[in-house]
Amino acid sequence: VPELPEVETVRRDLVRALTGAVIASVTVTGRRTIRRQSAVEFTDALAGRTILGCRRHGKYLLVDLDDQRVLVIHLRMSGQLRYEPDPQSPLVTHTHVVIDLVGGAQLRFVDPRTFGEMFVADDLDERGVPVELAGLGLDPLEHGVDPSTLAGLLARRRTALKAFLLDQSAIAGIGNIYGDEICFAAKLRPDRRTDSLSKAEVRRLSGAITDILAEAVELRGSTLRDARYRDVSGGEGGFQSHHFVYAREGKACLRCGRSIERTRIAGRSTHFCTKCQR
Ligand SMILES: [Zn+2]
């Protein structure tokens, strides 16, 4: 499942591939991908527009158009964006949207499980984020999560640390993989209550959020065995071989050798070391 580092990798690729490109036409074949507006409204809003750039907030991609509108893309469970220089190359199954660019290249949206979505938004808030996404909290890469902001967010939510990290209304972009890795890097148990953290622990958590996400972006994200996450050229990420705890249940902790434990928090499998994390 793409989280912030995977979506950021796609964003950087899209900036390179799409900035300045003009959309010739759009073809929608999957019925579930466009669900906030009709397919006709969607394709009409995009045809003829020039792409100015691509931003990201949390796990959402925000493609800026030359009429102030924004093409919003959410990959969700299994969505992939593919940049295809050759429009004659065959479409893979589960291709639901094809955006034809002037000059012949295509941007294709492939999504086997069809949870992903795209829509064109007009109305942006003061952060430049579409009002439809107003419920999203701060983006930890864009703005950073300094210890005092983090302390405020933690104090307002009396929940398990892992549940807090997954809560998109506090910090946007962290999912199950990076939630586990951030807790390990911060040396904090994922079941610690958010209002029990000392000042020093909040500082560690703040550093871990920044460090883990930056390192994962550097390595172009994590492609797991299901191979669902691919970049816009179909390439895999490299951070999966740097996981300390995620999906390592029963294996030796890479730092202390004790067996990694698995539990469930907020309905999600959670992996941690009982010796390294307190
Ligand atoms: Zn350990």
C-alpha cells in the first residue's frame, strides 16, 4: 500500500515527466475510479489543460493545472500511475484511466482493486489543498513535525502511539509500514499511550518521523512481495530491505537479536521489539 514515501517518489517522477505537458484527451474505462464527478465532467475539465507541476499532501497527489484547478489522485490500496512514452504499447489489465498528452505520451492509471480515485477540484484552502481533503492533518515532509507541534497533537489524542501515527487527521501520509518503523526508530512501543510520552520521548519521535520518511524517500519507497507499489516507470523501491520490524514477526531483531513480536493496534498488524522499544 503506497504511503508517503512511495507517493513522494511518484510525485518527483511526475514533476519530471509532466511539467509543461498539455493534455490532449482523457479516456475513462473503469467506473469506480471517477466517483465524485461524472466521467464526462472529469474528461472535459482536463482536456486542453497545461500541467504546471505536481504537489503532494499526505498520500494524495495534487497535479496543478493552468486554470487554477487541481487533478487529485489517490492510489489507495493498489493504484499505480504509469508514464508511457509510447501510446501504442499495450494497456495492462485494470487500466482505468488514460491521459493522452500532446506529443503522444500517456499517463495511465492502473488499479486492480479499484479503491483508488481521481477527481478535478476547484476549491483550495489556504494550504493550497482541495477542500475535499480539509480533514487531513499536517504533511510531515512538507512542513516537518517539530517537537512542540507534535506534543500538542499527541496530548489531544489519548490513544496508542501506532493508532496516532495512522490517524490521517493528525499527521497525513504514514501507514502501517512506516508507523512500525517510526516506533522502532524512536525506541517506543507502538502500544504506548500518546499522553504518557515524556519530553525526551516526543523529541525522539519527532526525529524518527523525519528521519524514517526522508530515508525511505531517498530509497524510492518500499515494494513488498505483493509488488503493488511501482514507480511511474514500473520500477521497485529499495527501502523494503531496510525494514527493522515491519513484517518481521518471529525473526531476530536486527539490533538486539530478540524475536520480533506482532500484535494488533487499530485493527492493523503491528510489529515491534520488546527489548529495544519501551
Ligand atoms: Zn531489539
